[in-house]
Amino acid sequence: MTLARFTACLAFLLGLAALAQPAAAAPVCAIGAPGTIQRVAIGETGRSMLIHIPVGVERVRELPLVFLLHGSGGTGAAMLDSSGLAATSDHHGFLLAAPDAGIPVGKGFVWNIPGVPTITGEIPTAEDPDDVAFLTAAIDWLAESGCIDPERVYATGLSGGGRMTSWLGCVASDRFAAIAPVVGLRAGNPLASDPQRPDPATCQPEHPMPVLAFAGETDTVNPVAGGGAGYWQYSMDAALARWAELGDCRAAPETAALSETVEEQRYGGCKGRAQVIGRLVAGRGHEWVADNEAMWYFFWRHRR
């Protein structure tokens, strides 16, 4: 037998041996049974979060993931109770994670948005927990555990949680497929020289971010027209326009009445099929004004 023939035979036999090896087992998601809410320790972070596991799924594997971020001074548990998103999770089969923010305030927590004062008026320091690092670590851990599809990760949140959701869109566009802030849409810090405009330097996502924002017309905490606390200032329209600019949206905004109480402003022609949409609900204030079904449909249309 020639050396060339021997080498070919050896390669063939090694190939057969490789085919005979059992395939590596897929990771098993062990966070809990369908239809339950579990407090799950997240890897080596030293922190945990509540996760609602949808009822009706045959097994918890590679599901979409929605983060639900509470308002300033709140908790994940209270946000699960008040938002109604657990029922939406059950209906559509996505994991719903409700973490607590990293900075304790009273009986609740506030989110660490660098350079932005919390409701106490204090700006987070380098000693405060890094909430972006925690949430992205949770994505990695849940993906490695086989629980979620990392291409279908989304975020929503109320008020301060909406501002944190906006911040995730600014700094973690490589991890989130879409965001939907509720009474909390921002597009960076207010500009020091002109507080009625967002500072372009403080929100520079790597990828166009699909945005669906909800606001209450009579909100006096985070007013739709701007003003309010130092972290607010510019209007919802200014925030939408900045996200449209970031998404390279070419079409002028269109406004339409969806019902007697809901008006929608929509930017189209955005890069990468991103959309930028704002919904204003008449007669509603600083509260959960989101249409949960519309939110999920928006998320469902986008993947990273």
C-alpha cells in the first residue's frame, strides 16, 4: 500500500470514529417548572432576579426573554404584580425577568445610570453596583443554561425603569433586539447648554434600536412636553426624534389616532428594519399605560 493510499484510509477511519461519537448534550434549563415564578441566582454575580416561567410551554428551552424593570424606589416583585405582563408571558410563551435594581433606596431600589441623578438627587458612583453588567451577565447565563434565545432579548420598564430601559438601548444594542420604555423614554442625558435637547454624546448605540415608547398625556412626574426633574427636561418628541436619528430613519414621522384615547407617532424607513414609535394615552398619568399585547407584537417582530 502506498503512503498516499494509507493516509487516505486513515483519514476515512478517523472520520468514521468521529461520526460514531455521541453529540454533545444540549444544556438543560433548570430554573423551574412552567407556570411558576422563581427567584433565580444569576451565575457568579451574587445577585438574583424573579423569573416568571410561562404556563403551557412543553419545556423551558431557548425562549424569548423580556426584562421588566421597576420604577425608582420599587421592586421586581411589585412590578410583576402591577404590569400584567405575566399574563402576556403565559399567552405568548416568553420568559419574563423582573430584577431588583442595584442601589437600595428605602424599601426599594433605583437603577444605576452613570452620570444621571436618581430620585434622591445623588449621582451613582463607581462603588455602586453596575446594573448593565448584571443584566448582560444574566443574558449570558440564561443563554448558556439553554433557557433563552440570545437573539430574542427585550427590555421594558416603568418610569425610572423606562429610563434604564432607554440606557440599555444606548449602551447594549448588541444584546437587546428592541426596547419599550413606559413613561420613561430617554435618548441620553439632557444637554447642559440646552436641557430641552438630549446630549448626543451620551447615547451612541452600535446598532439601530427598535423603540416603542408609551406615555400618559397627564403625566406630571415625567411630563410629555418636558420639564420635571433634572434627569428629565426634554420632551418625548425630542427623545423620539433622537432615536429616529440614531436609527437613520429616512421617512418623516406620521401621526395617527389608534382609538379615541391613543395617538401614535411613527418613524419609518429606518436602518436595519428598526422602527421608532411613540404612543400617547389621553387621560392617563404616571402609571403603566402600555398595551401589553401591542408591546409583545412589537418585540416579536424584531430579533438581534
